[in-house]
Amino acid sequence: MMYLRNVTSLRLDPEGCNGCTQCVQVCPRAVFQMADHRAQIVSRDSCIECGACQRNCSPGALSVQAGVGCAAAMISAATSRNRRKQPECGCSG
């Protein structure tokens, strides 16, 4: 399932990747895969910007503006009675 096309803030510095595989393991949307002992983004548009990859990337090779597109925040906003409140899910720290 694709989330939104061409809008994710997800960025990967391939030179900064140490090959730990944490991003592959924690990503709920299978955005990453390993190739030549480094992470690669294989499904950027599937990213829901939850921030799990960034929080688990010890060398700091990944960055994402967590919470911006988080599915939990979007669902919360859609079901909230207060439509003026900015969506938040708490996953960004």
C-alpha cells in the first residue's frame, strides 16, 4: 500500500550507513532493504514517516521529519472532534 506519492521527508546518506540492518528490521512498511552491506530505500512512497528508522540508526545515516505523515496522527485527526488541532501521534519523541 502506498501512503502518499513524492512527499516523504525521508533521506538516507548511503555513505553514513554502517550496515547494521536496524532500519530494515524496524520499518513497518518495508521501505528499506540491504544491498552490498548498506541500506537502500526501495519503497520511498510507502514511508509513513513514523521515525522508527531514524531513532534506530546509530550512525545517523537516516533522517525523517517524524510525525508529519504518521498514519496514527492522520487517523487521530480524521476522528477528532477538534479539526483545528494539529495532528500528532507522539511517535516523534
